[in-house]
Amino acid sequence: MAKYIFTALDGALLNDLGNLTTTTALALNNLGAPLSIITGRAPFELNGVLKRLQTDAPQIAFHGALIYAPRTGKKGLLGAWPLEALAMMALVRSLLASFPDLGISVFDAVHGYAVKEATGERYKLLGRKRLEVLPLQELFDTKLKEVYMISLMLPEAHLAKAVNEFLHRLHLRDIRIVTVGDRQLDIVSRDARPTRGIDYIMTRYRLYAGDIVYFGCHYDEVRMADFAGVQIAMGNAEPALRADADYVTSTNNDNGVAQALQRFKLL
């Protein structure tokens, strides 16, 4: 019996329409193990999923910039690595001047706001709700006390290289740039790492690698072998991740999480 589940969100727990299927939700609820999601999304984007999974376990959001306990609001912050707000306001202003077609969103621990709205179709693909659009100065003056992530939506995939080069030329030593697919770049603190959240949770729950099952999709800074006794790659995962995994399950569109739990007789 698995004592703890870690999982990616997009491409693993959710299907390509951004939905948690009934089959997957029932399988995880029947398992009854605590579950933590490792994601670049904001906490408010996880609320519906966590409610259906009936979990109060700590969650890892914003690519590791925030570790929090759900259902407890601001008091539930367990680890936080925000960006410097004034520096980020200047950065957003520079990005708008140099790349006027970018969609730019800014997130604190509770809310997300659009400085310039991304295309509706892109947000639909991400399963995201449309964010309130506010002028840059008003946003930083009246709404944001802390900034955890700036998300850049690219109108064309080929712009990723140009935007990345622009950001690196600024020599901002306190940021980390995370590539999400071919049309999204997320900016978080240099100190934001999913491994911080994993270490916190393993210590809190007194977990060993053999206690953990991990479902992954993207081969990024989370290395399954570092912490998970059972390493499961989704059928739609990147080839390098599938090659390293203990088992490759079916895709996120075919209830791969539920299928793997059944395969390993964890239900």
C-alpha cells in the first residue's frame, strides 16, 4: 500500500481538457493515501481538484515558490519564496515595451491578475479562468503585497527564444525562468524549487522513498529517482521520463493514474 502520492497536475492528474475524470478521482479516493500536487499553477487553480480528492495534505505551487496547506488561507503557508515586487513591476514594464503582444499575468498567494490579457484560447487549453485585467501601476499599488510568479503567454512559439534572451540580458540574479510547453514562460524566485516542498513533506510525514509513488509527465527539475520508490511516467510523458520510470502507464486522457494504481494493486 502506498503511503503517499506525489503527482504532476497538467498531463498527469488532468486530461488534455484540464479535467479530473471521475475514474481517476475515485481511484485516488479509494486509495486513501495523502496526495501532494507539484505544479506551476496558482493555489486557487487547484481548489476544485483538491476538494474532489478530499485531501488536506501540503501542496507545491508556482514551481516550488509556495508550499501551503489547502483550506486554511494565508495561515496555511508552510514555505514561501516571493519575488521582489518593485523589481517585478519594472520587469513587466520592460517586457510590455519590448514585446507588446505578450500576455502577462501576475500572481500573489491568493489571486491572479492580467496586466495584458492572453488569448482566450490559450487559457481555455490550460483549463484556466479568465483573470481580472488591471493597469500595471494600479495592480502593484493597490492589489499586490507579494508576487510569487509572473506568467508570460507567447502569441507565437518562436518568440520564446527572443524573450528568454531578453530576460537573460537583464542579468536579474534573483529570478528563475521556467519553460512551460512551447508558448509559456514563468518567472519565479531563484530559490523556488519543487524539491524544497518535497523535502518538507517527507520530513513532516516521516517518509522514505519506498513509501512514495510519483506520477510524472515532464522531465524537469523533479528527478523521480531522488525521492520516489515507485516512479510512474504517464504514457504521454516526455521520452526521457518514460525511459527512467519504473513503469509507463496509459496517457492522461485514458485515466493513466487509475490504471497504474490498479496495475500495482494499490487499490
